[in-house]
Amino acid sequence: MSAAVRDRLGPVGVWLAPWVLATAPVAEQRRAVARIEELGYGSLWIGELPSAHGGREVFTQLAVLLAAGERITIGSGIANITRRDAASMASAAATLGEAYPDRLILGLGGHHARRELTEYLDAIPADVPGAPVPTVLAALGPRVLELAAKRTDGAHPFHMPVANTARARAILGPDPLLIPEQAFVLDTDAERARAAFRTQFAGSSGDSPYSRNLRSLGYDDADLTDGRSDRVVDAIFAHGSPDAVAARVRDHRAAGADHVLVSPLPSDLPAALDQLTRLAPAVVGR
């Protein structure tokens, strides 16, 4: 399954944060899907917050986006395992997979502990009505990446540098899908771009799975406290011209990524679409 999905996706897709779609009317979302498809991006992925934080329910949202496109692949990045049991998750995905053949990828996450993800995968029924869909895990560390390679079609790391992509590919091996997210903003003022990133992701815990994984890649407390250092911000966040962002996408691809999801920093849909439109000539089809 992974080889067929890899061929279908192409080099670059889009990842939109849950808060980008949370306030956008459905009619505006439909127009956005058509525009992203027209620009030539191979996929559009959406996230889901834990229930305590609200946001739109991911499978309802996936259905809206699938119906709005003609050929673009739609992915969950991620469907949160804390919001529904494994049987419900599998049934919803299989139903959409049957309704929209070869256009859905199910990304699962919400806990990065290998035991919790293993138990969730174990609870997925062997046979549910509908059609099977490719599944990837929100895997960061080695143990969850190993689980992704053994039990799913691949991994979908989030907010990680190119070095993590290289390590992930080495752990996954050549066959599983590797689909990292790459946040970006088209702004050639580096200090302003970094400040915008820090503002949007303020309050990130120094002991989060992301910080722990960054430490394993060689970053230290000085990099990960007080809003994160320029060194770590620049490693996980691309900014500058379209060509500069495209260079980062190529770096991920050279490190072993099959498909890179560019994630515009603006928190409203029109501004995000503007960034994606400006970036597309530099990244699509390359």
C-alpha cells in the first residue's frame, strides 16, 4: 500500500492547524480545498486538538474536505486517540475510505507513549465495513517509530528538524511512508518571523515529547527554555523567501521524507492561502 500512496502524493502537501479551520465557515473551507488542489499540492492534512481544547471533530471535517476536492488526498494529522475509541476510529475511516477511494490517509496520535499507541492499535477491529485506508502514526522517538514501521504504513512527525527526518528514515527502513510537517512563513525579516513563531507556540512545555525528542537530537536547556533559542527555532521553522522555504523542503526530501507538509504560520485561512499561493511555484512538482 505504501508504494501506491507514495506515488499518488507527490513531493509536497499542506498541513493546516486546527485553529485555522476552527473559525473558517464551511463554504470558505470548500473554496480553500479547490484552491490548494488547483495550486498543485498533493495533499491537505488537518489536525485535531484534545477534546478539552475544543476545535472541530476531525472525521466530520475530513468528510467536508474530501467532498470539496476532486483528486487531492486528505489526511488527518492527527486524529486524536483521546477523542474516540479504536473501533469508532476504524469505522469512521473505513466509511470515508469507501466513499472516497484512494483519497484518505489516517494519521493517529495524541499520546506519544508507545504502550498507549500499541494498546490502541491492538483494539482496532480486524474487519470493519468500508475500505481500508493507509495509516500513519505521529511518531517522534525511536520506539514509536519502530512501532509505526511494524504496525502501520509509516510515520508523520511534527515540528522537527531535518536531522529528525534522517533519523526517522534510518529507523523506519526504506518502505514505510515518512511524512514530516514543516512550519513556515514567507517573511525575510528573520527576527520578526521568529517572534511570530514564538508567539503562536508560546507555553510549550520544556518536558513535552517534542522537547525531549529535540534533546535527543543534541539541543539543550538553553535551546528549549525562554521561548526557544534562535538555533532551535530556525531548525524547526522555515522562514524567508519562497526559495528559502523550498530549500528546506528539499533538505527533508534528501534526508528521506517521501512527502513534506508545508504548514503556513498565519492563524486564519485567507492569510494561510496567500502564503501557500506565493510558495507553490517554488515547491510544487520539484
